[in-house]
Amino acid sequence: MKVLKDLLKANEDRKIIIMPVGISGSGKTKLYIDLNKEFDIHYISFDKIRINLYRKDFPDRDKISYHDAYRYVSDKKMKILPIAKKEFINSKSKIVYIDNTNLTKKARRKFLCIADGYLRIAVYFEPNIRECIKRQFGIDRDKRVKPSVILDQFSIIERPDFSEFDIILTKKIDRNINEKGSSDNRRI
């Protein structure tokens, strides 16, 4: 985390896209929450977009279940990507955080192709299936994903590379946050 914060401070005059890459439960949203305490970040979350679409059609519902919103948006065949891309294009913030699993090059390319002039930072959450499944049963978890979905995500994840990103940081998913690294690939 310190490495990423140092990078953001050192590049405060540049436009930056941060794209976490990781299976559900790996800590992508938590990373955003931690960064947002110190930086003005435009947060683009596919989950949040789904909730907002659901809330727009059901404004009287006090408590909204993520699964209800997901099912509703899927059943209605509502397109999330164009909304997220429009939000990215219209962002006035220097730092944009794309909170989605971003598992494949194809999925990441949908944003990277419109990120001209941005410093492109990937945060790769090394898959730890056991820990990610365990996190699904946490009390403070607002969205739970079935273990079978996590296994499916694990089967397709593609490690980011330097043909896509300027900087790639790797975060080990466990209880400890390690800071080790080399010149081109660091653990945060």
C-alpha cells in the first residue's frame, strides 16, 4: 500500500488509472477505501452501478440486496459497461479507480483503450482461493459470491503485463501485507 501511495504522490500532476485485477474477495474495494482516505479518487464500481440502476427503478426500497440488483439488471439485460465508460470519460479527477474483477486482458482493454495520456497502474491480487472464499462468509461482507464463482474466476484470470500497464504492483492475498519487490514488479 505504501508503494502505491508513494507513486500517487510522486505523480500528482498526471492523470492516473488504477485497475485492480483479482478474484472476488481479494481486497479490491478495501484498497480503494484505504486510498480514498488520502487521495481524491473517482471511484467507478460495476457493483455500485448495478445498485444505482436498481434503486432508480425501485426508489422506495430502503434496503437493497446486491443479489436482487444483480439479478434485476441481468434479467433486464441492462448494459453496465457503457455507463462505466461514460463515467470514466467524463471524470474530472486526476485518479480514477476501476473497481471490477478486471480478470482478462480483453476486459481490461475496454477501459485502457480510452485511457490515452493516463499513467496506467495495475494492482494484481495474487489469487488465494481459500482466503477469498473464507472472506465471503465475513459478517461485514455486503456482497457474497458463491465458491463456484470464485473458482470460475480463478480459472480465467490473466496476470497483467507491461503491454497493458506502465506499472504493475502485486499484492499477496493473506492476513499480512508484504512489501518486497524488484524494479518492475513490487509486492504491496
